[in-house]
Amino acid sequence: MDSLALGADLEPEPVVDEHSTVTLHVNGDPTTLTVDHRTTVLETLRESFELTGAKKGCDHGQCGACTVLVDGRRVNSCLLLAVAQDGATITTVEGLADGESLHPVQRAFVERDALQCGFCTPGQICSAVGMLREAADGHPSHVTGPDTAAGPAGPVALDADEIRERMSGNLCRCGAYPRIVEAIEDVIE
Amino acid sequence: MKPFGYVRPASTDEAVRLCAEGAGARFLGGGTNLVDLMKLGVETPRVLVDVSGLPLDRVTRTADGGLGIGATVRNSDLAAHPEVTERYPVLSQALLAGASGQLRNSATTGGNLLQRTRCRYFQDVSKPCNKRLPGSGCPARAGTHRDLAILGHSPECVATNPSDMAVALAALDATVVLLGPEGERAVPLTEFHRLPGENPDQDTVIRPGELITEVVLPPPAPGAASRYRKARDRASFAFALVSVAATLRVAAGRVEHVTLAFGGVAHRPWRARRAEAELRDAPATPAAFQHALIAELAEARPLRDNAFKVDLARRLALDVLGELTERQPTRTG
């Protein structure tokens, strides 16, 4: 156990446990578990929840394969410490479908065959779901015209350029990008 | 990653106290840079003080018509905030030019200002680096430095500050509010980040235990247009080779108000004071812009492989100033 020697004689040492107990609401169900502080949300999902949809690609927030929705927002789960997400609502690709009925983004990816190896697909799909919500909420992007961005907030119309820009945090080394863009366009229509 | 403690303070005062209590404490915001650096072994905190739940997540108008931006406001929320898109478009554009949608959803205002350089030698613990390990040397000077500094660097360090947001904040005359064991103080953003000098391990003037609580913007310059442009190796999700943030007001063909800042060229956002001084009351013409930019960049000292940045900075700023001249808002009354 580390000790915070500096100042130890002045004030009581802060608790420096290396584990904490957290409650995560994953795909609807609350689960309380004890995590090593070093554990990321990605590792917790894959190892404690056995939800292996989210993938460990680069493990540095650069590839997007680990993308999940936390409190409705798309994030890189490889950069989130599980201990810091106590109480959070997490939706993984496994939690998108409504029973046997696939989420519209999942259905579009299947219909467009928007993948080759499929490793990046769960991250692409979760990212697309979060991205569509952001655009519906009127969030501008880098390619939204400066004058448009300064206009009244309303849903942003997504053309292929907007989709490519907003999905740039998800890499596909097979290069399935054209079909991924088409699949997302299908959902918008 | 080495084991570490984790605490979630209930107030900013408690956060500052917890951080001051022991060496090796780090504030945790979104974690998009800190957690990454912990994985790389660059950062080895003994305890994380998680400030992301503190009530610092508000964007509010200040009494004088400026804007107060809480330290834990997420980059994506700030970029989409109506006060920002309508009154400080250069800030929204800078935020949206940075990182990815996922990262912007996690990254905080305070964390963005404290992110470390992406110099590859800094991030690789098997290499010397004066910023990571003072006195160990700087392999970048003779090594890979195409994306590193052309202005204000030192023999010890040629790293660049990677933030887009900070470049816009520099052009907007923002102030950083810090809370520390000895109380609160405010530092102009242009003085918050340091030039490397002989102490490149210190990115900023922040003192041990100090917490960024807020960034404050003055009211926007009346009638001025603003713009952020970024040149990079790919169209999206890449750090700047060079970026430019500018605000400009032209009246009767002359420059009445101008601020200009460069990103990707130095250890801190580079406020182009010399060019601004040359431009004030000068004709708003490409020739005058060119003259001022050449004067500013005369002090550039490019490295072996990044001389292209000098020209890129000049041309990008020339484009931005030209665009802002054409986009002057129609003035009424």
C-alpha cells in the first residue's frame, strides 16, 4: 500500500485504497462490483460483464473500437476508469436491440454489408447512434458552415461530408467507409 | 499501470486540500489525456482526485457581458453552447477542429488546458526527454520534429502545445481562474502556458495543488468577426501542423480591432502581438496583412524538417484575415 508520507504528520492520511466498489447500470441492469482503480470501463465490460462487443483496438482513444454510450453520450471506454463511472448508465452494442428486433443502425449495417472483418463494427454502430443524437440536438461539426453554426440551434442535416467528419473517431482498417456512410444515410432517410 | 488511490471530493476546497495533502496527487477530469499517459507510464500518480463531479459544469454570462466557462464543461457541450456559437464562433470552431466526437464528449475545459504535448519522445518512456525527465536530453531536435515548434523553443525542448481550444482562447483574451491552497487568482490565458526555456517540465504557471475552476471570456469585441482555421495531415481527427485563430473589425477599409494567435508552432498558443501592432489602423489589404505576418514570423527558428510551417502559418493567417475582411458584419446605426 502506498503511503502519502508528505504531510502525514500534519493531517490524517487520505484513504488510499487501490480498489473501490461501484454500481454500473449496464444495458438496463444495475450491478455493484469492486474494481481495481486501474481498470477501464472497457476492461470491466469485457471481463466482468462478459460483454465482448466493445473491442480493445488501440487502447489509446485513437481508433474508436471501444465506443459505448455512457449516459447517452458516445465515449471511448478504453480511456474511462471504471471507478470514475460510479452510477453511470452504460449502453453497449449488446444493449441496442429491442429484444429480437435490431436497432435501426444495426439493421442498416447488415443490409448495407457495412463491414469486412467486423472488428470495428460495434464501435462504429455505437458511435453512429450517439452521433445521430448529437446532430438531432443541433450540435454543429467541423464541416458545418461557420454561418450555419452561428444560426439558431436545430437539427443539423447530415450529408456524407457531415457523416464522415462526425465519424472520424472510428477507424476501419478494412476500409469499409463507403458502406458505413451509406448505412448511416439509410437510417437518416 | 501502477496502483493508485482514488477520491471524489465534494467541493473545490476539499479537492484542493486533498491534492495538497500528498505528493503525486493529480486532478482527474475527463481523463482523455491523463489516463492515456498513465497507460504509457508517463504519468504515475499516487492518488487521483476526481473533480469531474464538482459543480463546475456551468456556462454563464458574467456581469460585464462576458462568459464564464466552468472547468468541467465538456468540450462538445461548450462547442454547441448557443452563447459560444453565436458570440464566440472562433471558440466553437476550434473545439470542433480538435479530437473526435467521442473524445470531445469526455474532455473538459480545464483538462484541455492541461493536456501534455504529443511529441513522440515525451510519450515514449524508453527515450530521453527534458520535459518528462529533466536533464535527460531532447532527441527531437535531431530526430523527428516535423510537427514541432518553430517559435519560442529552447535548446532543451522543441515541443508544441497540442490544444486547439487554447489558441482560440488566446485570441479571445481569456482568463484562467485558479484555486489553490493560498486562495484564488486569475491568470491571462496567454501567460498561463510557458515557453520551455530551461524548465520544459513545466508546461504552465500553475502552482502545486492549484485547480482550474473557470475560464472567463471578456465580452466579444463589438462588430468583430472571428475564425479558426487548422492545417493538418488528414482532414479530421489529427493535431494541427499550424492553426490560426483571429478576430477582426474593419471600418472604412482600415483595421480597427485585430487579435491573432497561432497553434501548433510553439510551447504555448502563440499570440501574434507584433503582427497585431503592425495591423492596428493599417489598411485591411492583403499587402498590409502580408507585411505584418512576415514581421511576426521573422523570429521563427525552424528546425531541419519543419521550415514549411513558417510559410504555412503565413499563408493560413493571410487567408483567415482576408476571409474575415470579406465577412465583416453589416453595421447598423
